[in-house]
Amino acid sequence: MSTTLDRAAPADQRPAQAAPADRSGAGGSGPSGEARAHRRMAWCVVALLVAGLALAVASLARLTRDDPAFDLASRAAWRDGGVLHRIDRAIDVPYAPWLRRWQAAMRYRLLGDLGSQVREGCPGWLFYADGLRPPAATANVEPVDAALSARVATLHRYAEVLRHDGIALVVVTVPDKARVETAALCGLRQDPRMTMRFDAWRNALAAAGVAHVDLLDALRAARPAFYRTDVHWNAAGAQAAADAVGAKVLPILGARGDVRFTTERARTAAPRVGDLLKLAGLGDVPDGWRPTPDLEVPETMHAQTSGGLLDDGPPPEVLLAGSSFSRRSAFAERLGAALGREVWNTSLDDGQFDRALAAQWMQRASWPKSLRVVVWEMSEDALSMPPDARVADAPRDQKN
């Protein structure tokens, strides 16, 4: 339509129609020049995206070829999100940790969301999701399932061999934080299957005639026995647990030993960023963007032996093989103070069901002859984890 009107216009009006065309082409500063600049910028962005995609694909291809653990064909890994975490690490960029931190901070600040592994009960109280419901791999099975049956069989093998060697076995099952700190749940609840498995395990211990320390009442009496932003017990919880375990172990040893422990405490309380804050990606963000960390007065416990050196002390009579609980809040030292003896602590972070005990089991031919008690500690959520095939058969080996 505009072309027809231009042709019909008088000749003296045509120069006026040409002026916009002259301005648009002058030095590329008009609308068409801006469009060309935008197109160039868009093509630069596309080129960068294509280059990034090519580098990411090349990195994934190299890892798939060189790293057997980097398996993109595993259906289970896709279901539980493991593949996405591996891909994320493989194509990481220098600023990715900063982006993840602030993404987590905004998600919590705006939506109150802490990710898939952490839940918030009452304000500031964080709970591990696996302590509230079983992992997907064991969620749809009966409470006394193949995994728990395998663990009971492992328990029997440990108990039999230790009994044959004249060593007492004491099992300590640490109840989950959600089972202890019930007043802090504020709407959260523990899946009934967790309780059924916990009870089935305790019944199996009783049927096997194995000494078991039930910490539930002791920890509830010490509430708050857990850090708000951590899965582990605090100093009060560790002390209550050590007193309960000591009361079970001391009669086996006969009498309290002569070793004394001293405690050094800091003068002031300091913030303690719990592992649940870190798991939610909020370990390194300002306090206004996350639940407030715990405050604690740091303390250290030391054994006072006759010679003043660890090597000069009496040989160990108690072996502690447990999970990260036995490595937090000076639990091993508190147990030693209750027994009057230093405790040989071989516990491992991520000890799961029996990783620490299985690791020591292969070396028990070199255990000191003075050893009289093995304290095997595990967390409740280990009962709902799939069995660890690497250590499941360790108790079958016999002592040389």
C-alpha cells in the first residue's frame, strides 16, 4: 500500500520521503545500524554457547572414556540424580560455586526451600531427609527385608567370633535426630517404616543375646542433645551417650581405671556452621540468607597418663568402631572419662553400618591382647541404607 501511494505523489513531495533513508544509512547510527549491532551481539552469544556446549560434550566424552565410574548408562544413577551431579562437576566453571551459593540463598530466602536433602522443622531446626524417610532404594520393602536380614546375619558373625576370642561386643545404635528432638519438628514427621526397622533391629539384638545400649531415653533427657543445623549430637548429647555406654561397659571391665581427663574450654562461644547448612549449599552465605548457625563454646579433652605421653599409657582395653557420631563432640574422650581408660577410637566419617569395624576386622590378628570390649556404634539411618557389598562379608574371615 505504501509503495502505491509513493508512486501517486507529486514530484515536489518525493525528496521529503527520501530523508529517512539518508539518515538511516549515515554512519550506521539509525535503526538499521542498531539492528546490525544487535545481530552481531546475538551471533557472538550464540558462538559462545555453541563453544561451551562443544567443550562440555568433549569433556563428558573424555570422562566417559577414561573414568569407569562415570557411567551415564546407569538407570539407577539417573533416578537418584547421581548422573546430574557428575555432569555438573564435569562441566564446572570457576564461578559456578558462587552461583550455586546464591541460588541456594535465594531459594531459601524466597521459598523457604533447602533442597532435596534437608528439611526445616521449627525455625532454625534442620533435619536430614534420609532420617525422615527411607532412601528410594529401600522405601518400598518390608521393615524386615533382605537388607536388614543381611545386617542381622553380619551381627551374628561378629558376635560369634568375638565371643570365641573372649571379647565382649556392645552395640550402640544412635537414634535419628528427628526421633530425639520431636519438639523441634513443627509439622515434619518420621516415616513409620523407619520406626519399624529400628524396632526390628533392636529385637534382633535382643534375640542374639548381644549387649545393646538404647540411647533414646538418655538423649531425650538431655534435650537439646543435637545441634540445630547439624545431624550430630552436641556436647550435652555426647555426654549423655557416653554416660549410658559407660554404664553398660564398665561392669564388663570390672572397675573404673585410673586415667583422668582434663577439659580445655574457650572463653567465648563461637558460631558453628553445621553440616546440614553445608548440605543445603548455605555454608558460605551471610547469616541473613540462611538459618542462623549454632553457637558453642569449643572444648578439647585430654587424657592424663602417668608418663604424660600417649605411648606411656596402659594398653587399650576398649575398641570403639563407629560412625561420625563417635568422632564428634569428644564422644570417645567422654566415654574414656566414664571408664577411666583411654578408648582406642577407629571410627570413620561416613561409617554407615560397619565400615569402621570391617576395616579393623581384617587386622584383628594384630589387636592387642589387652582388648576386652568392642563398642560398635552406628546411626539409625544406616539400617535403611542398601548394604555395602565391599564389607558385607568381612566377618566371615577367621582370626589367625
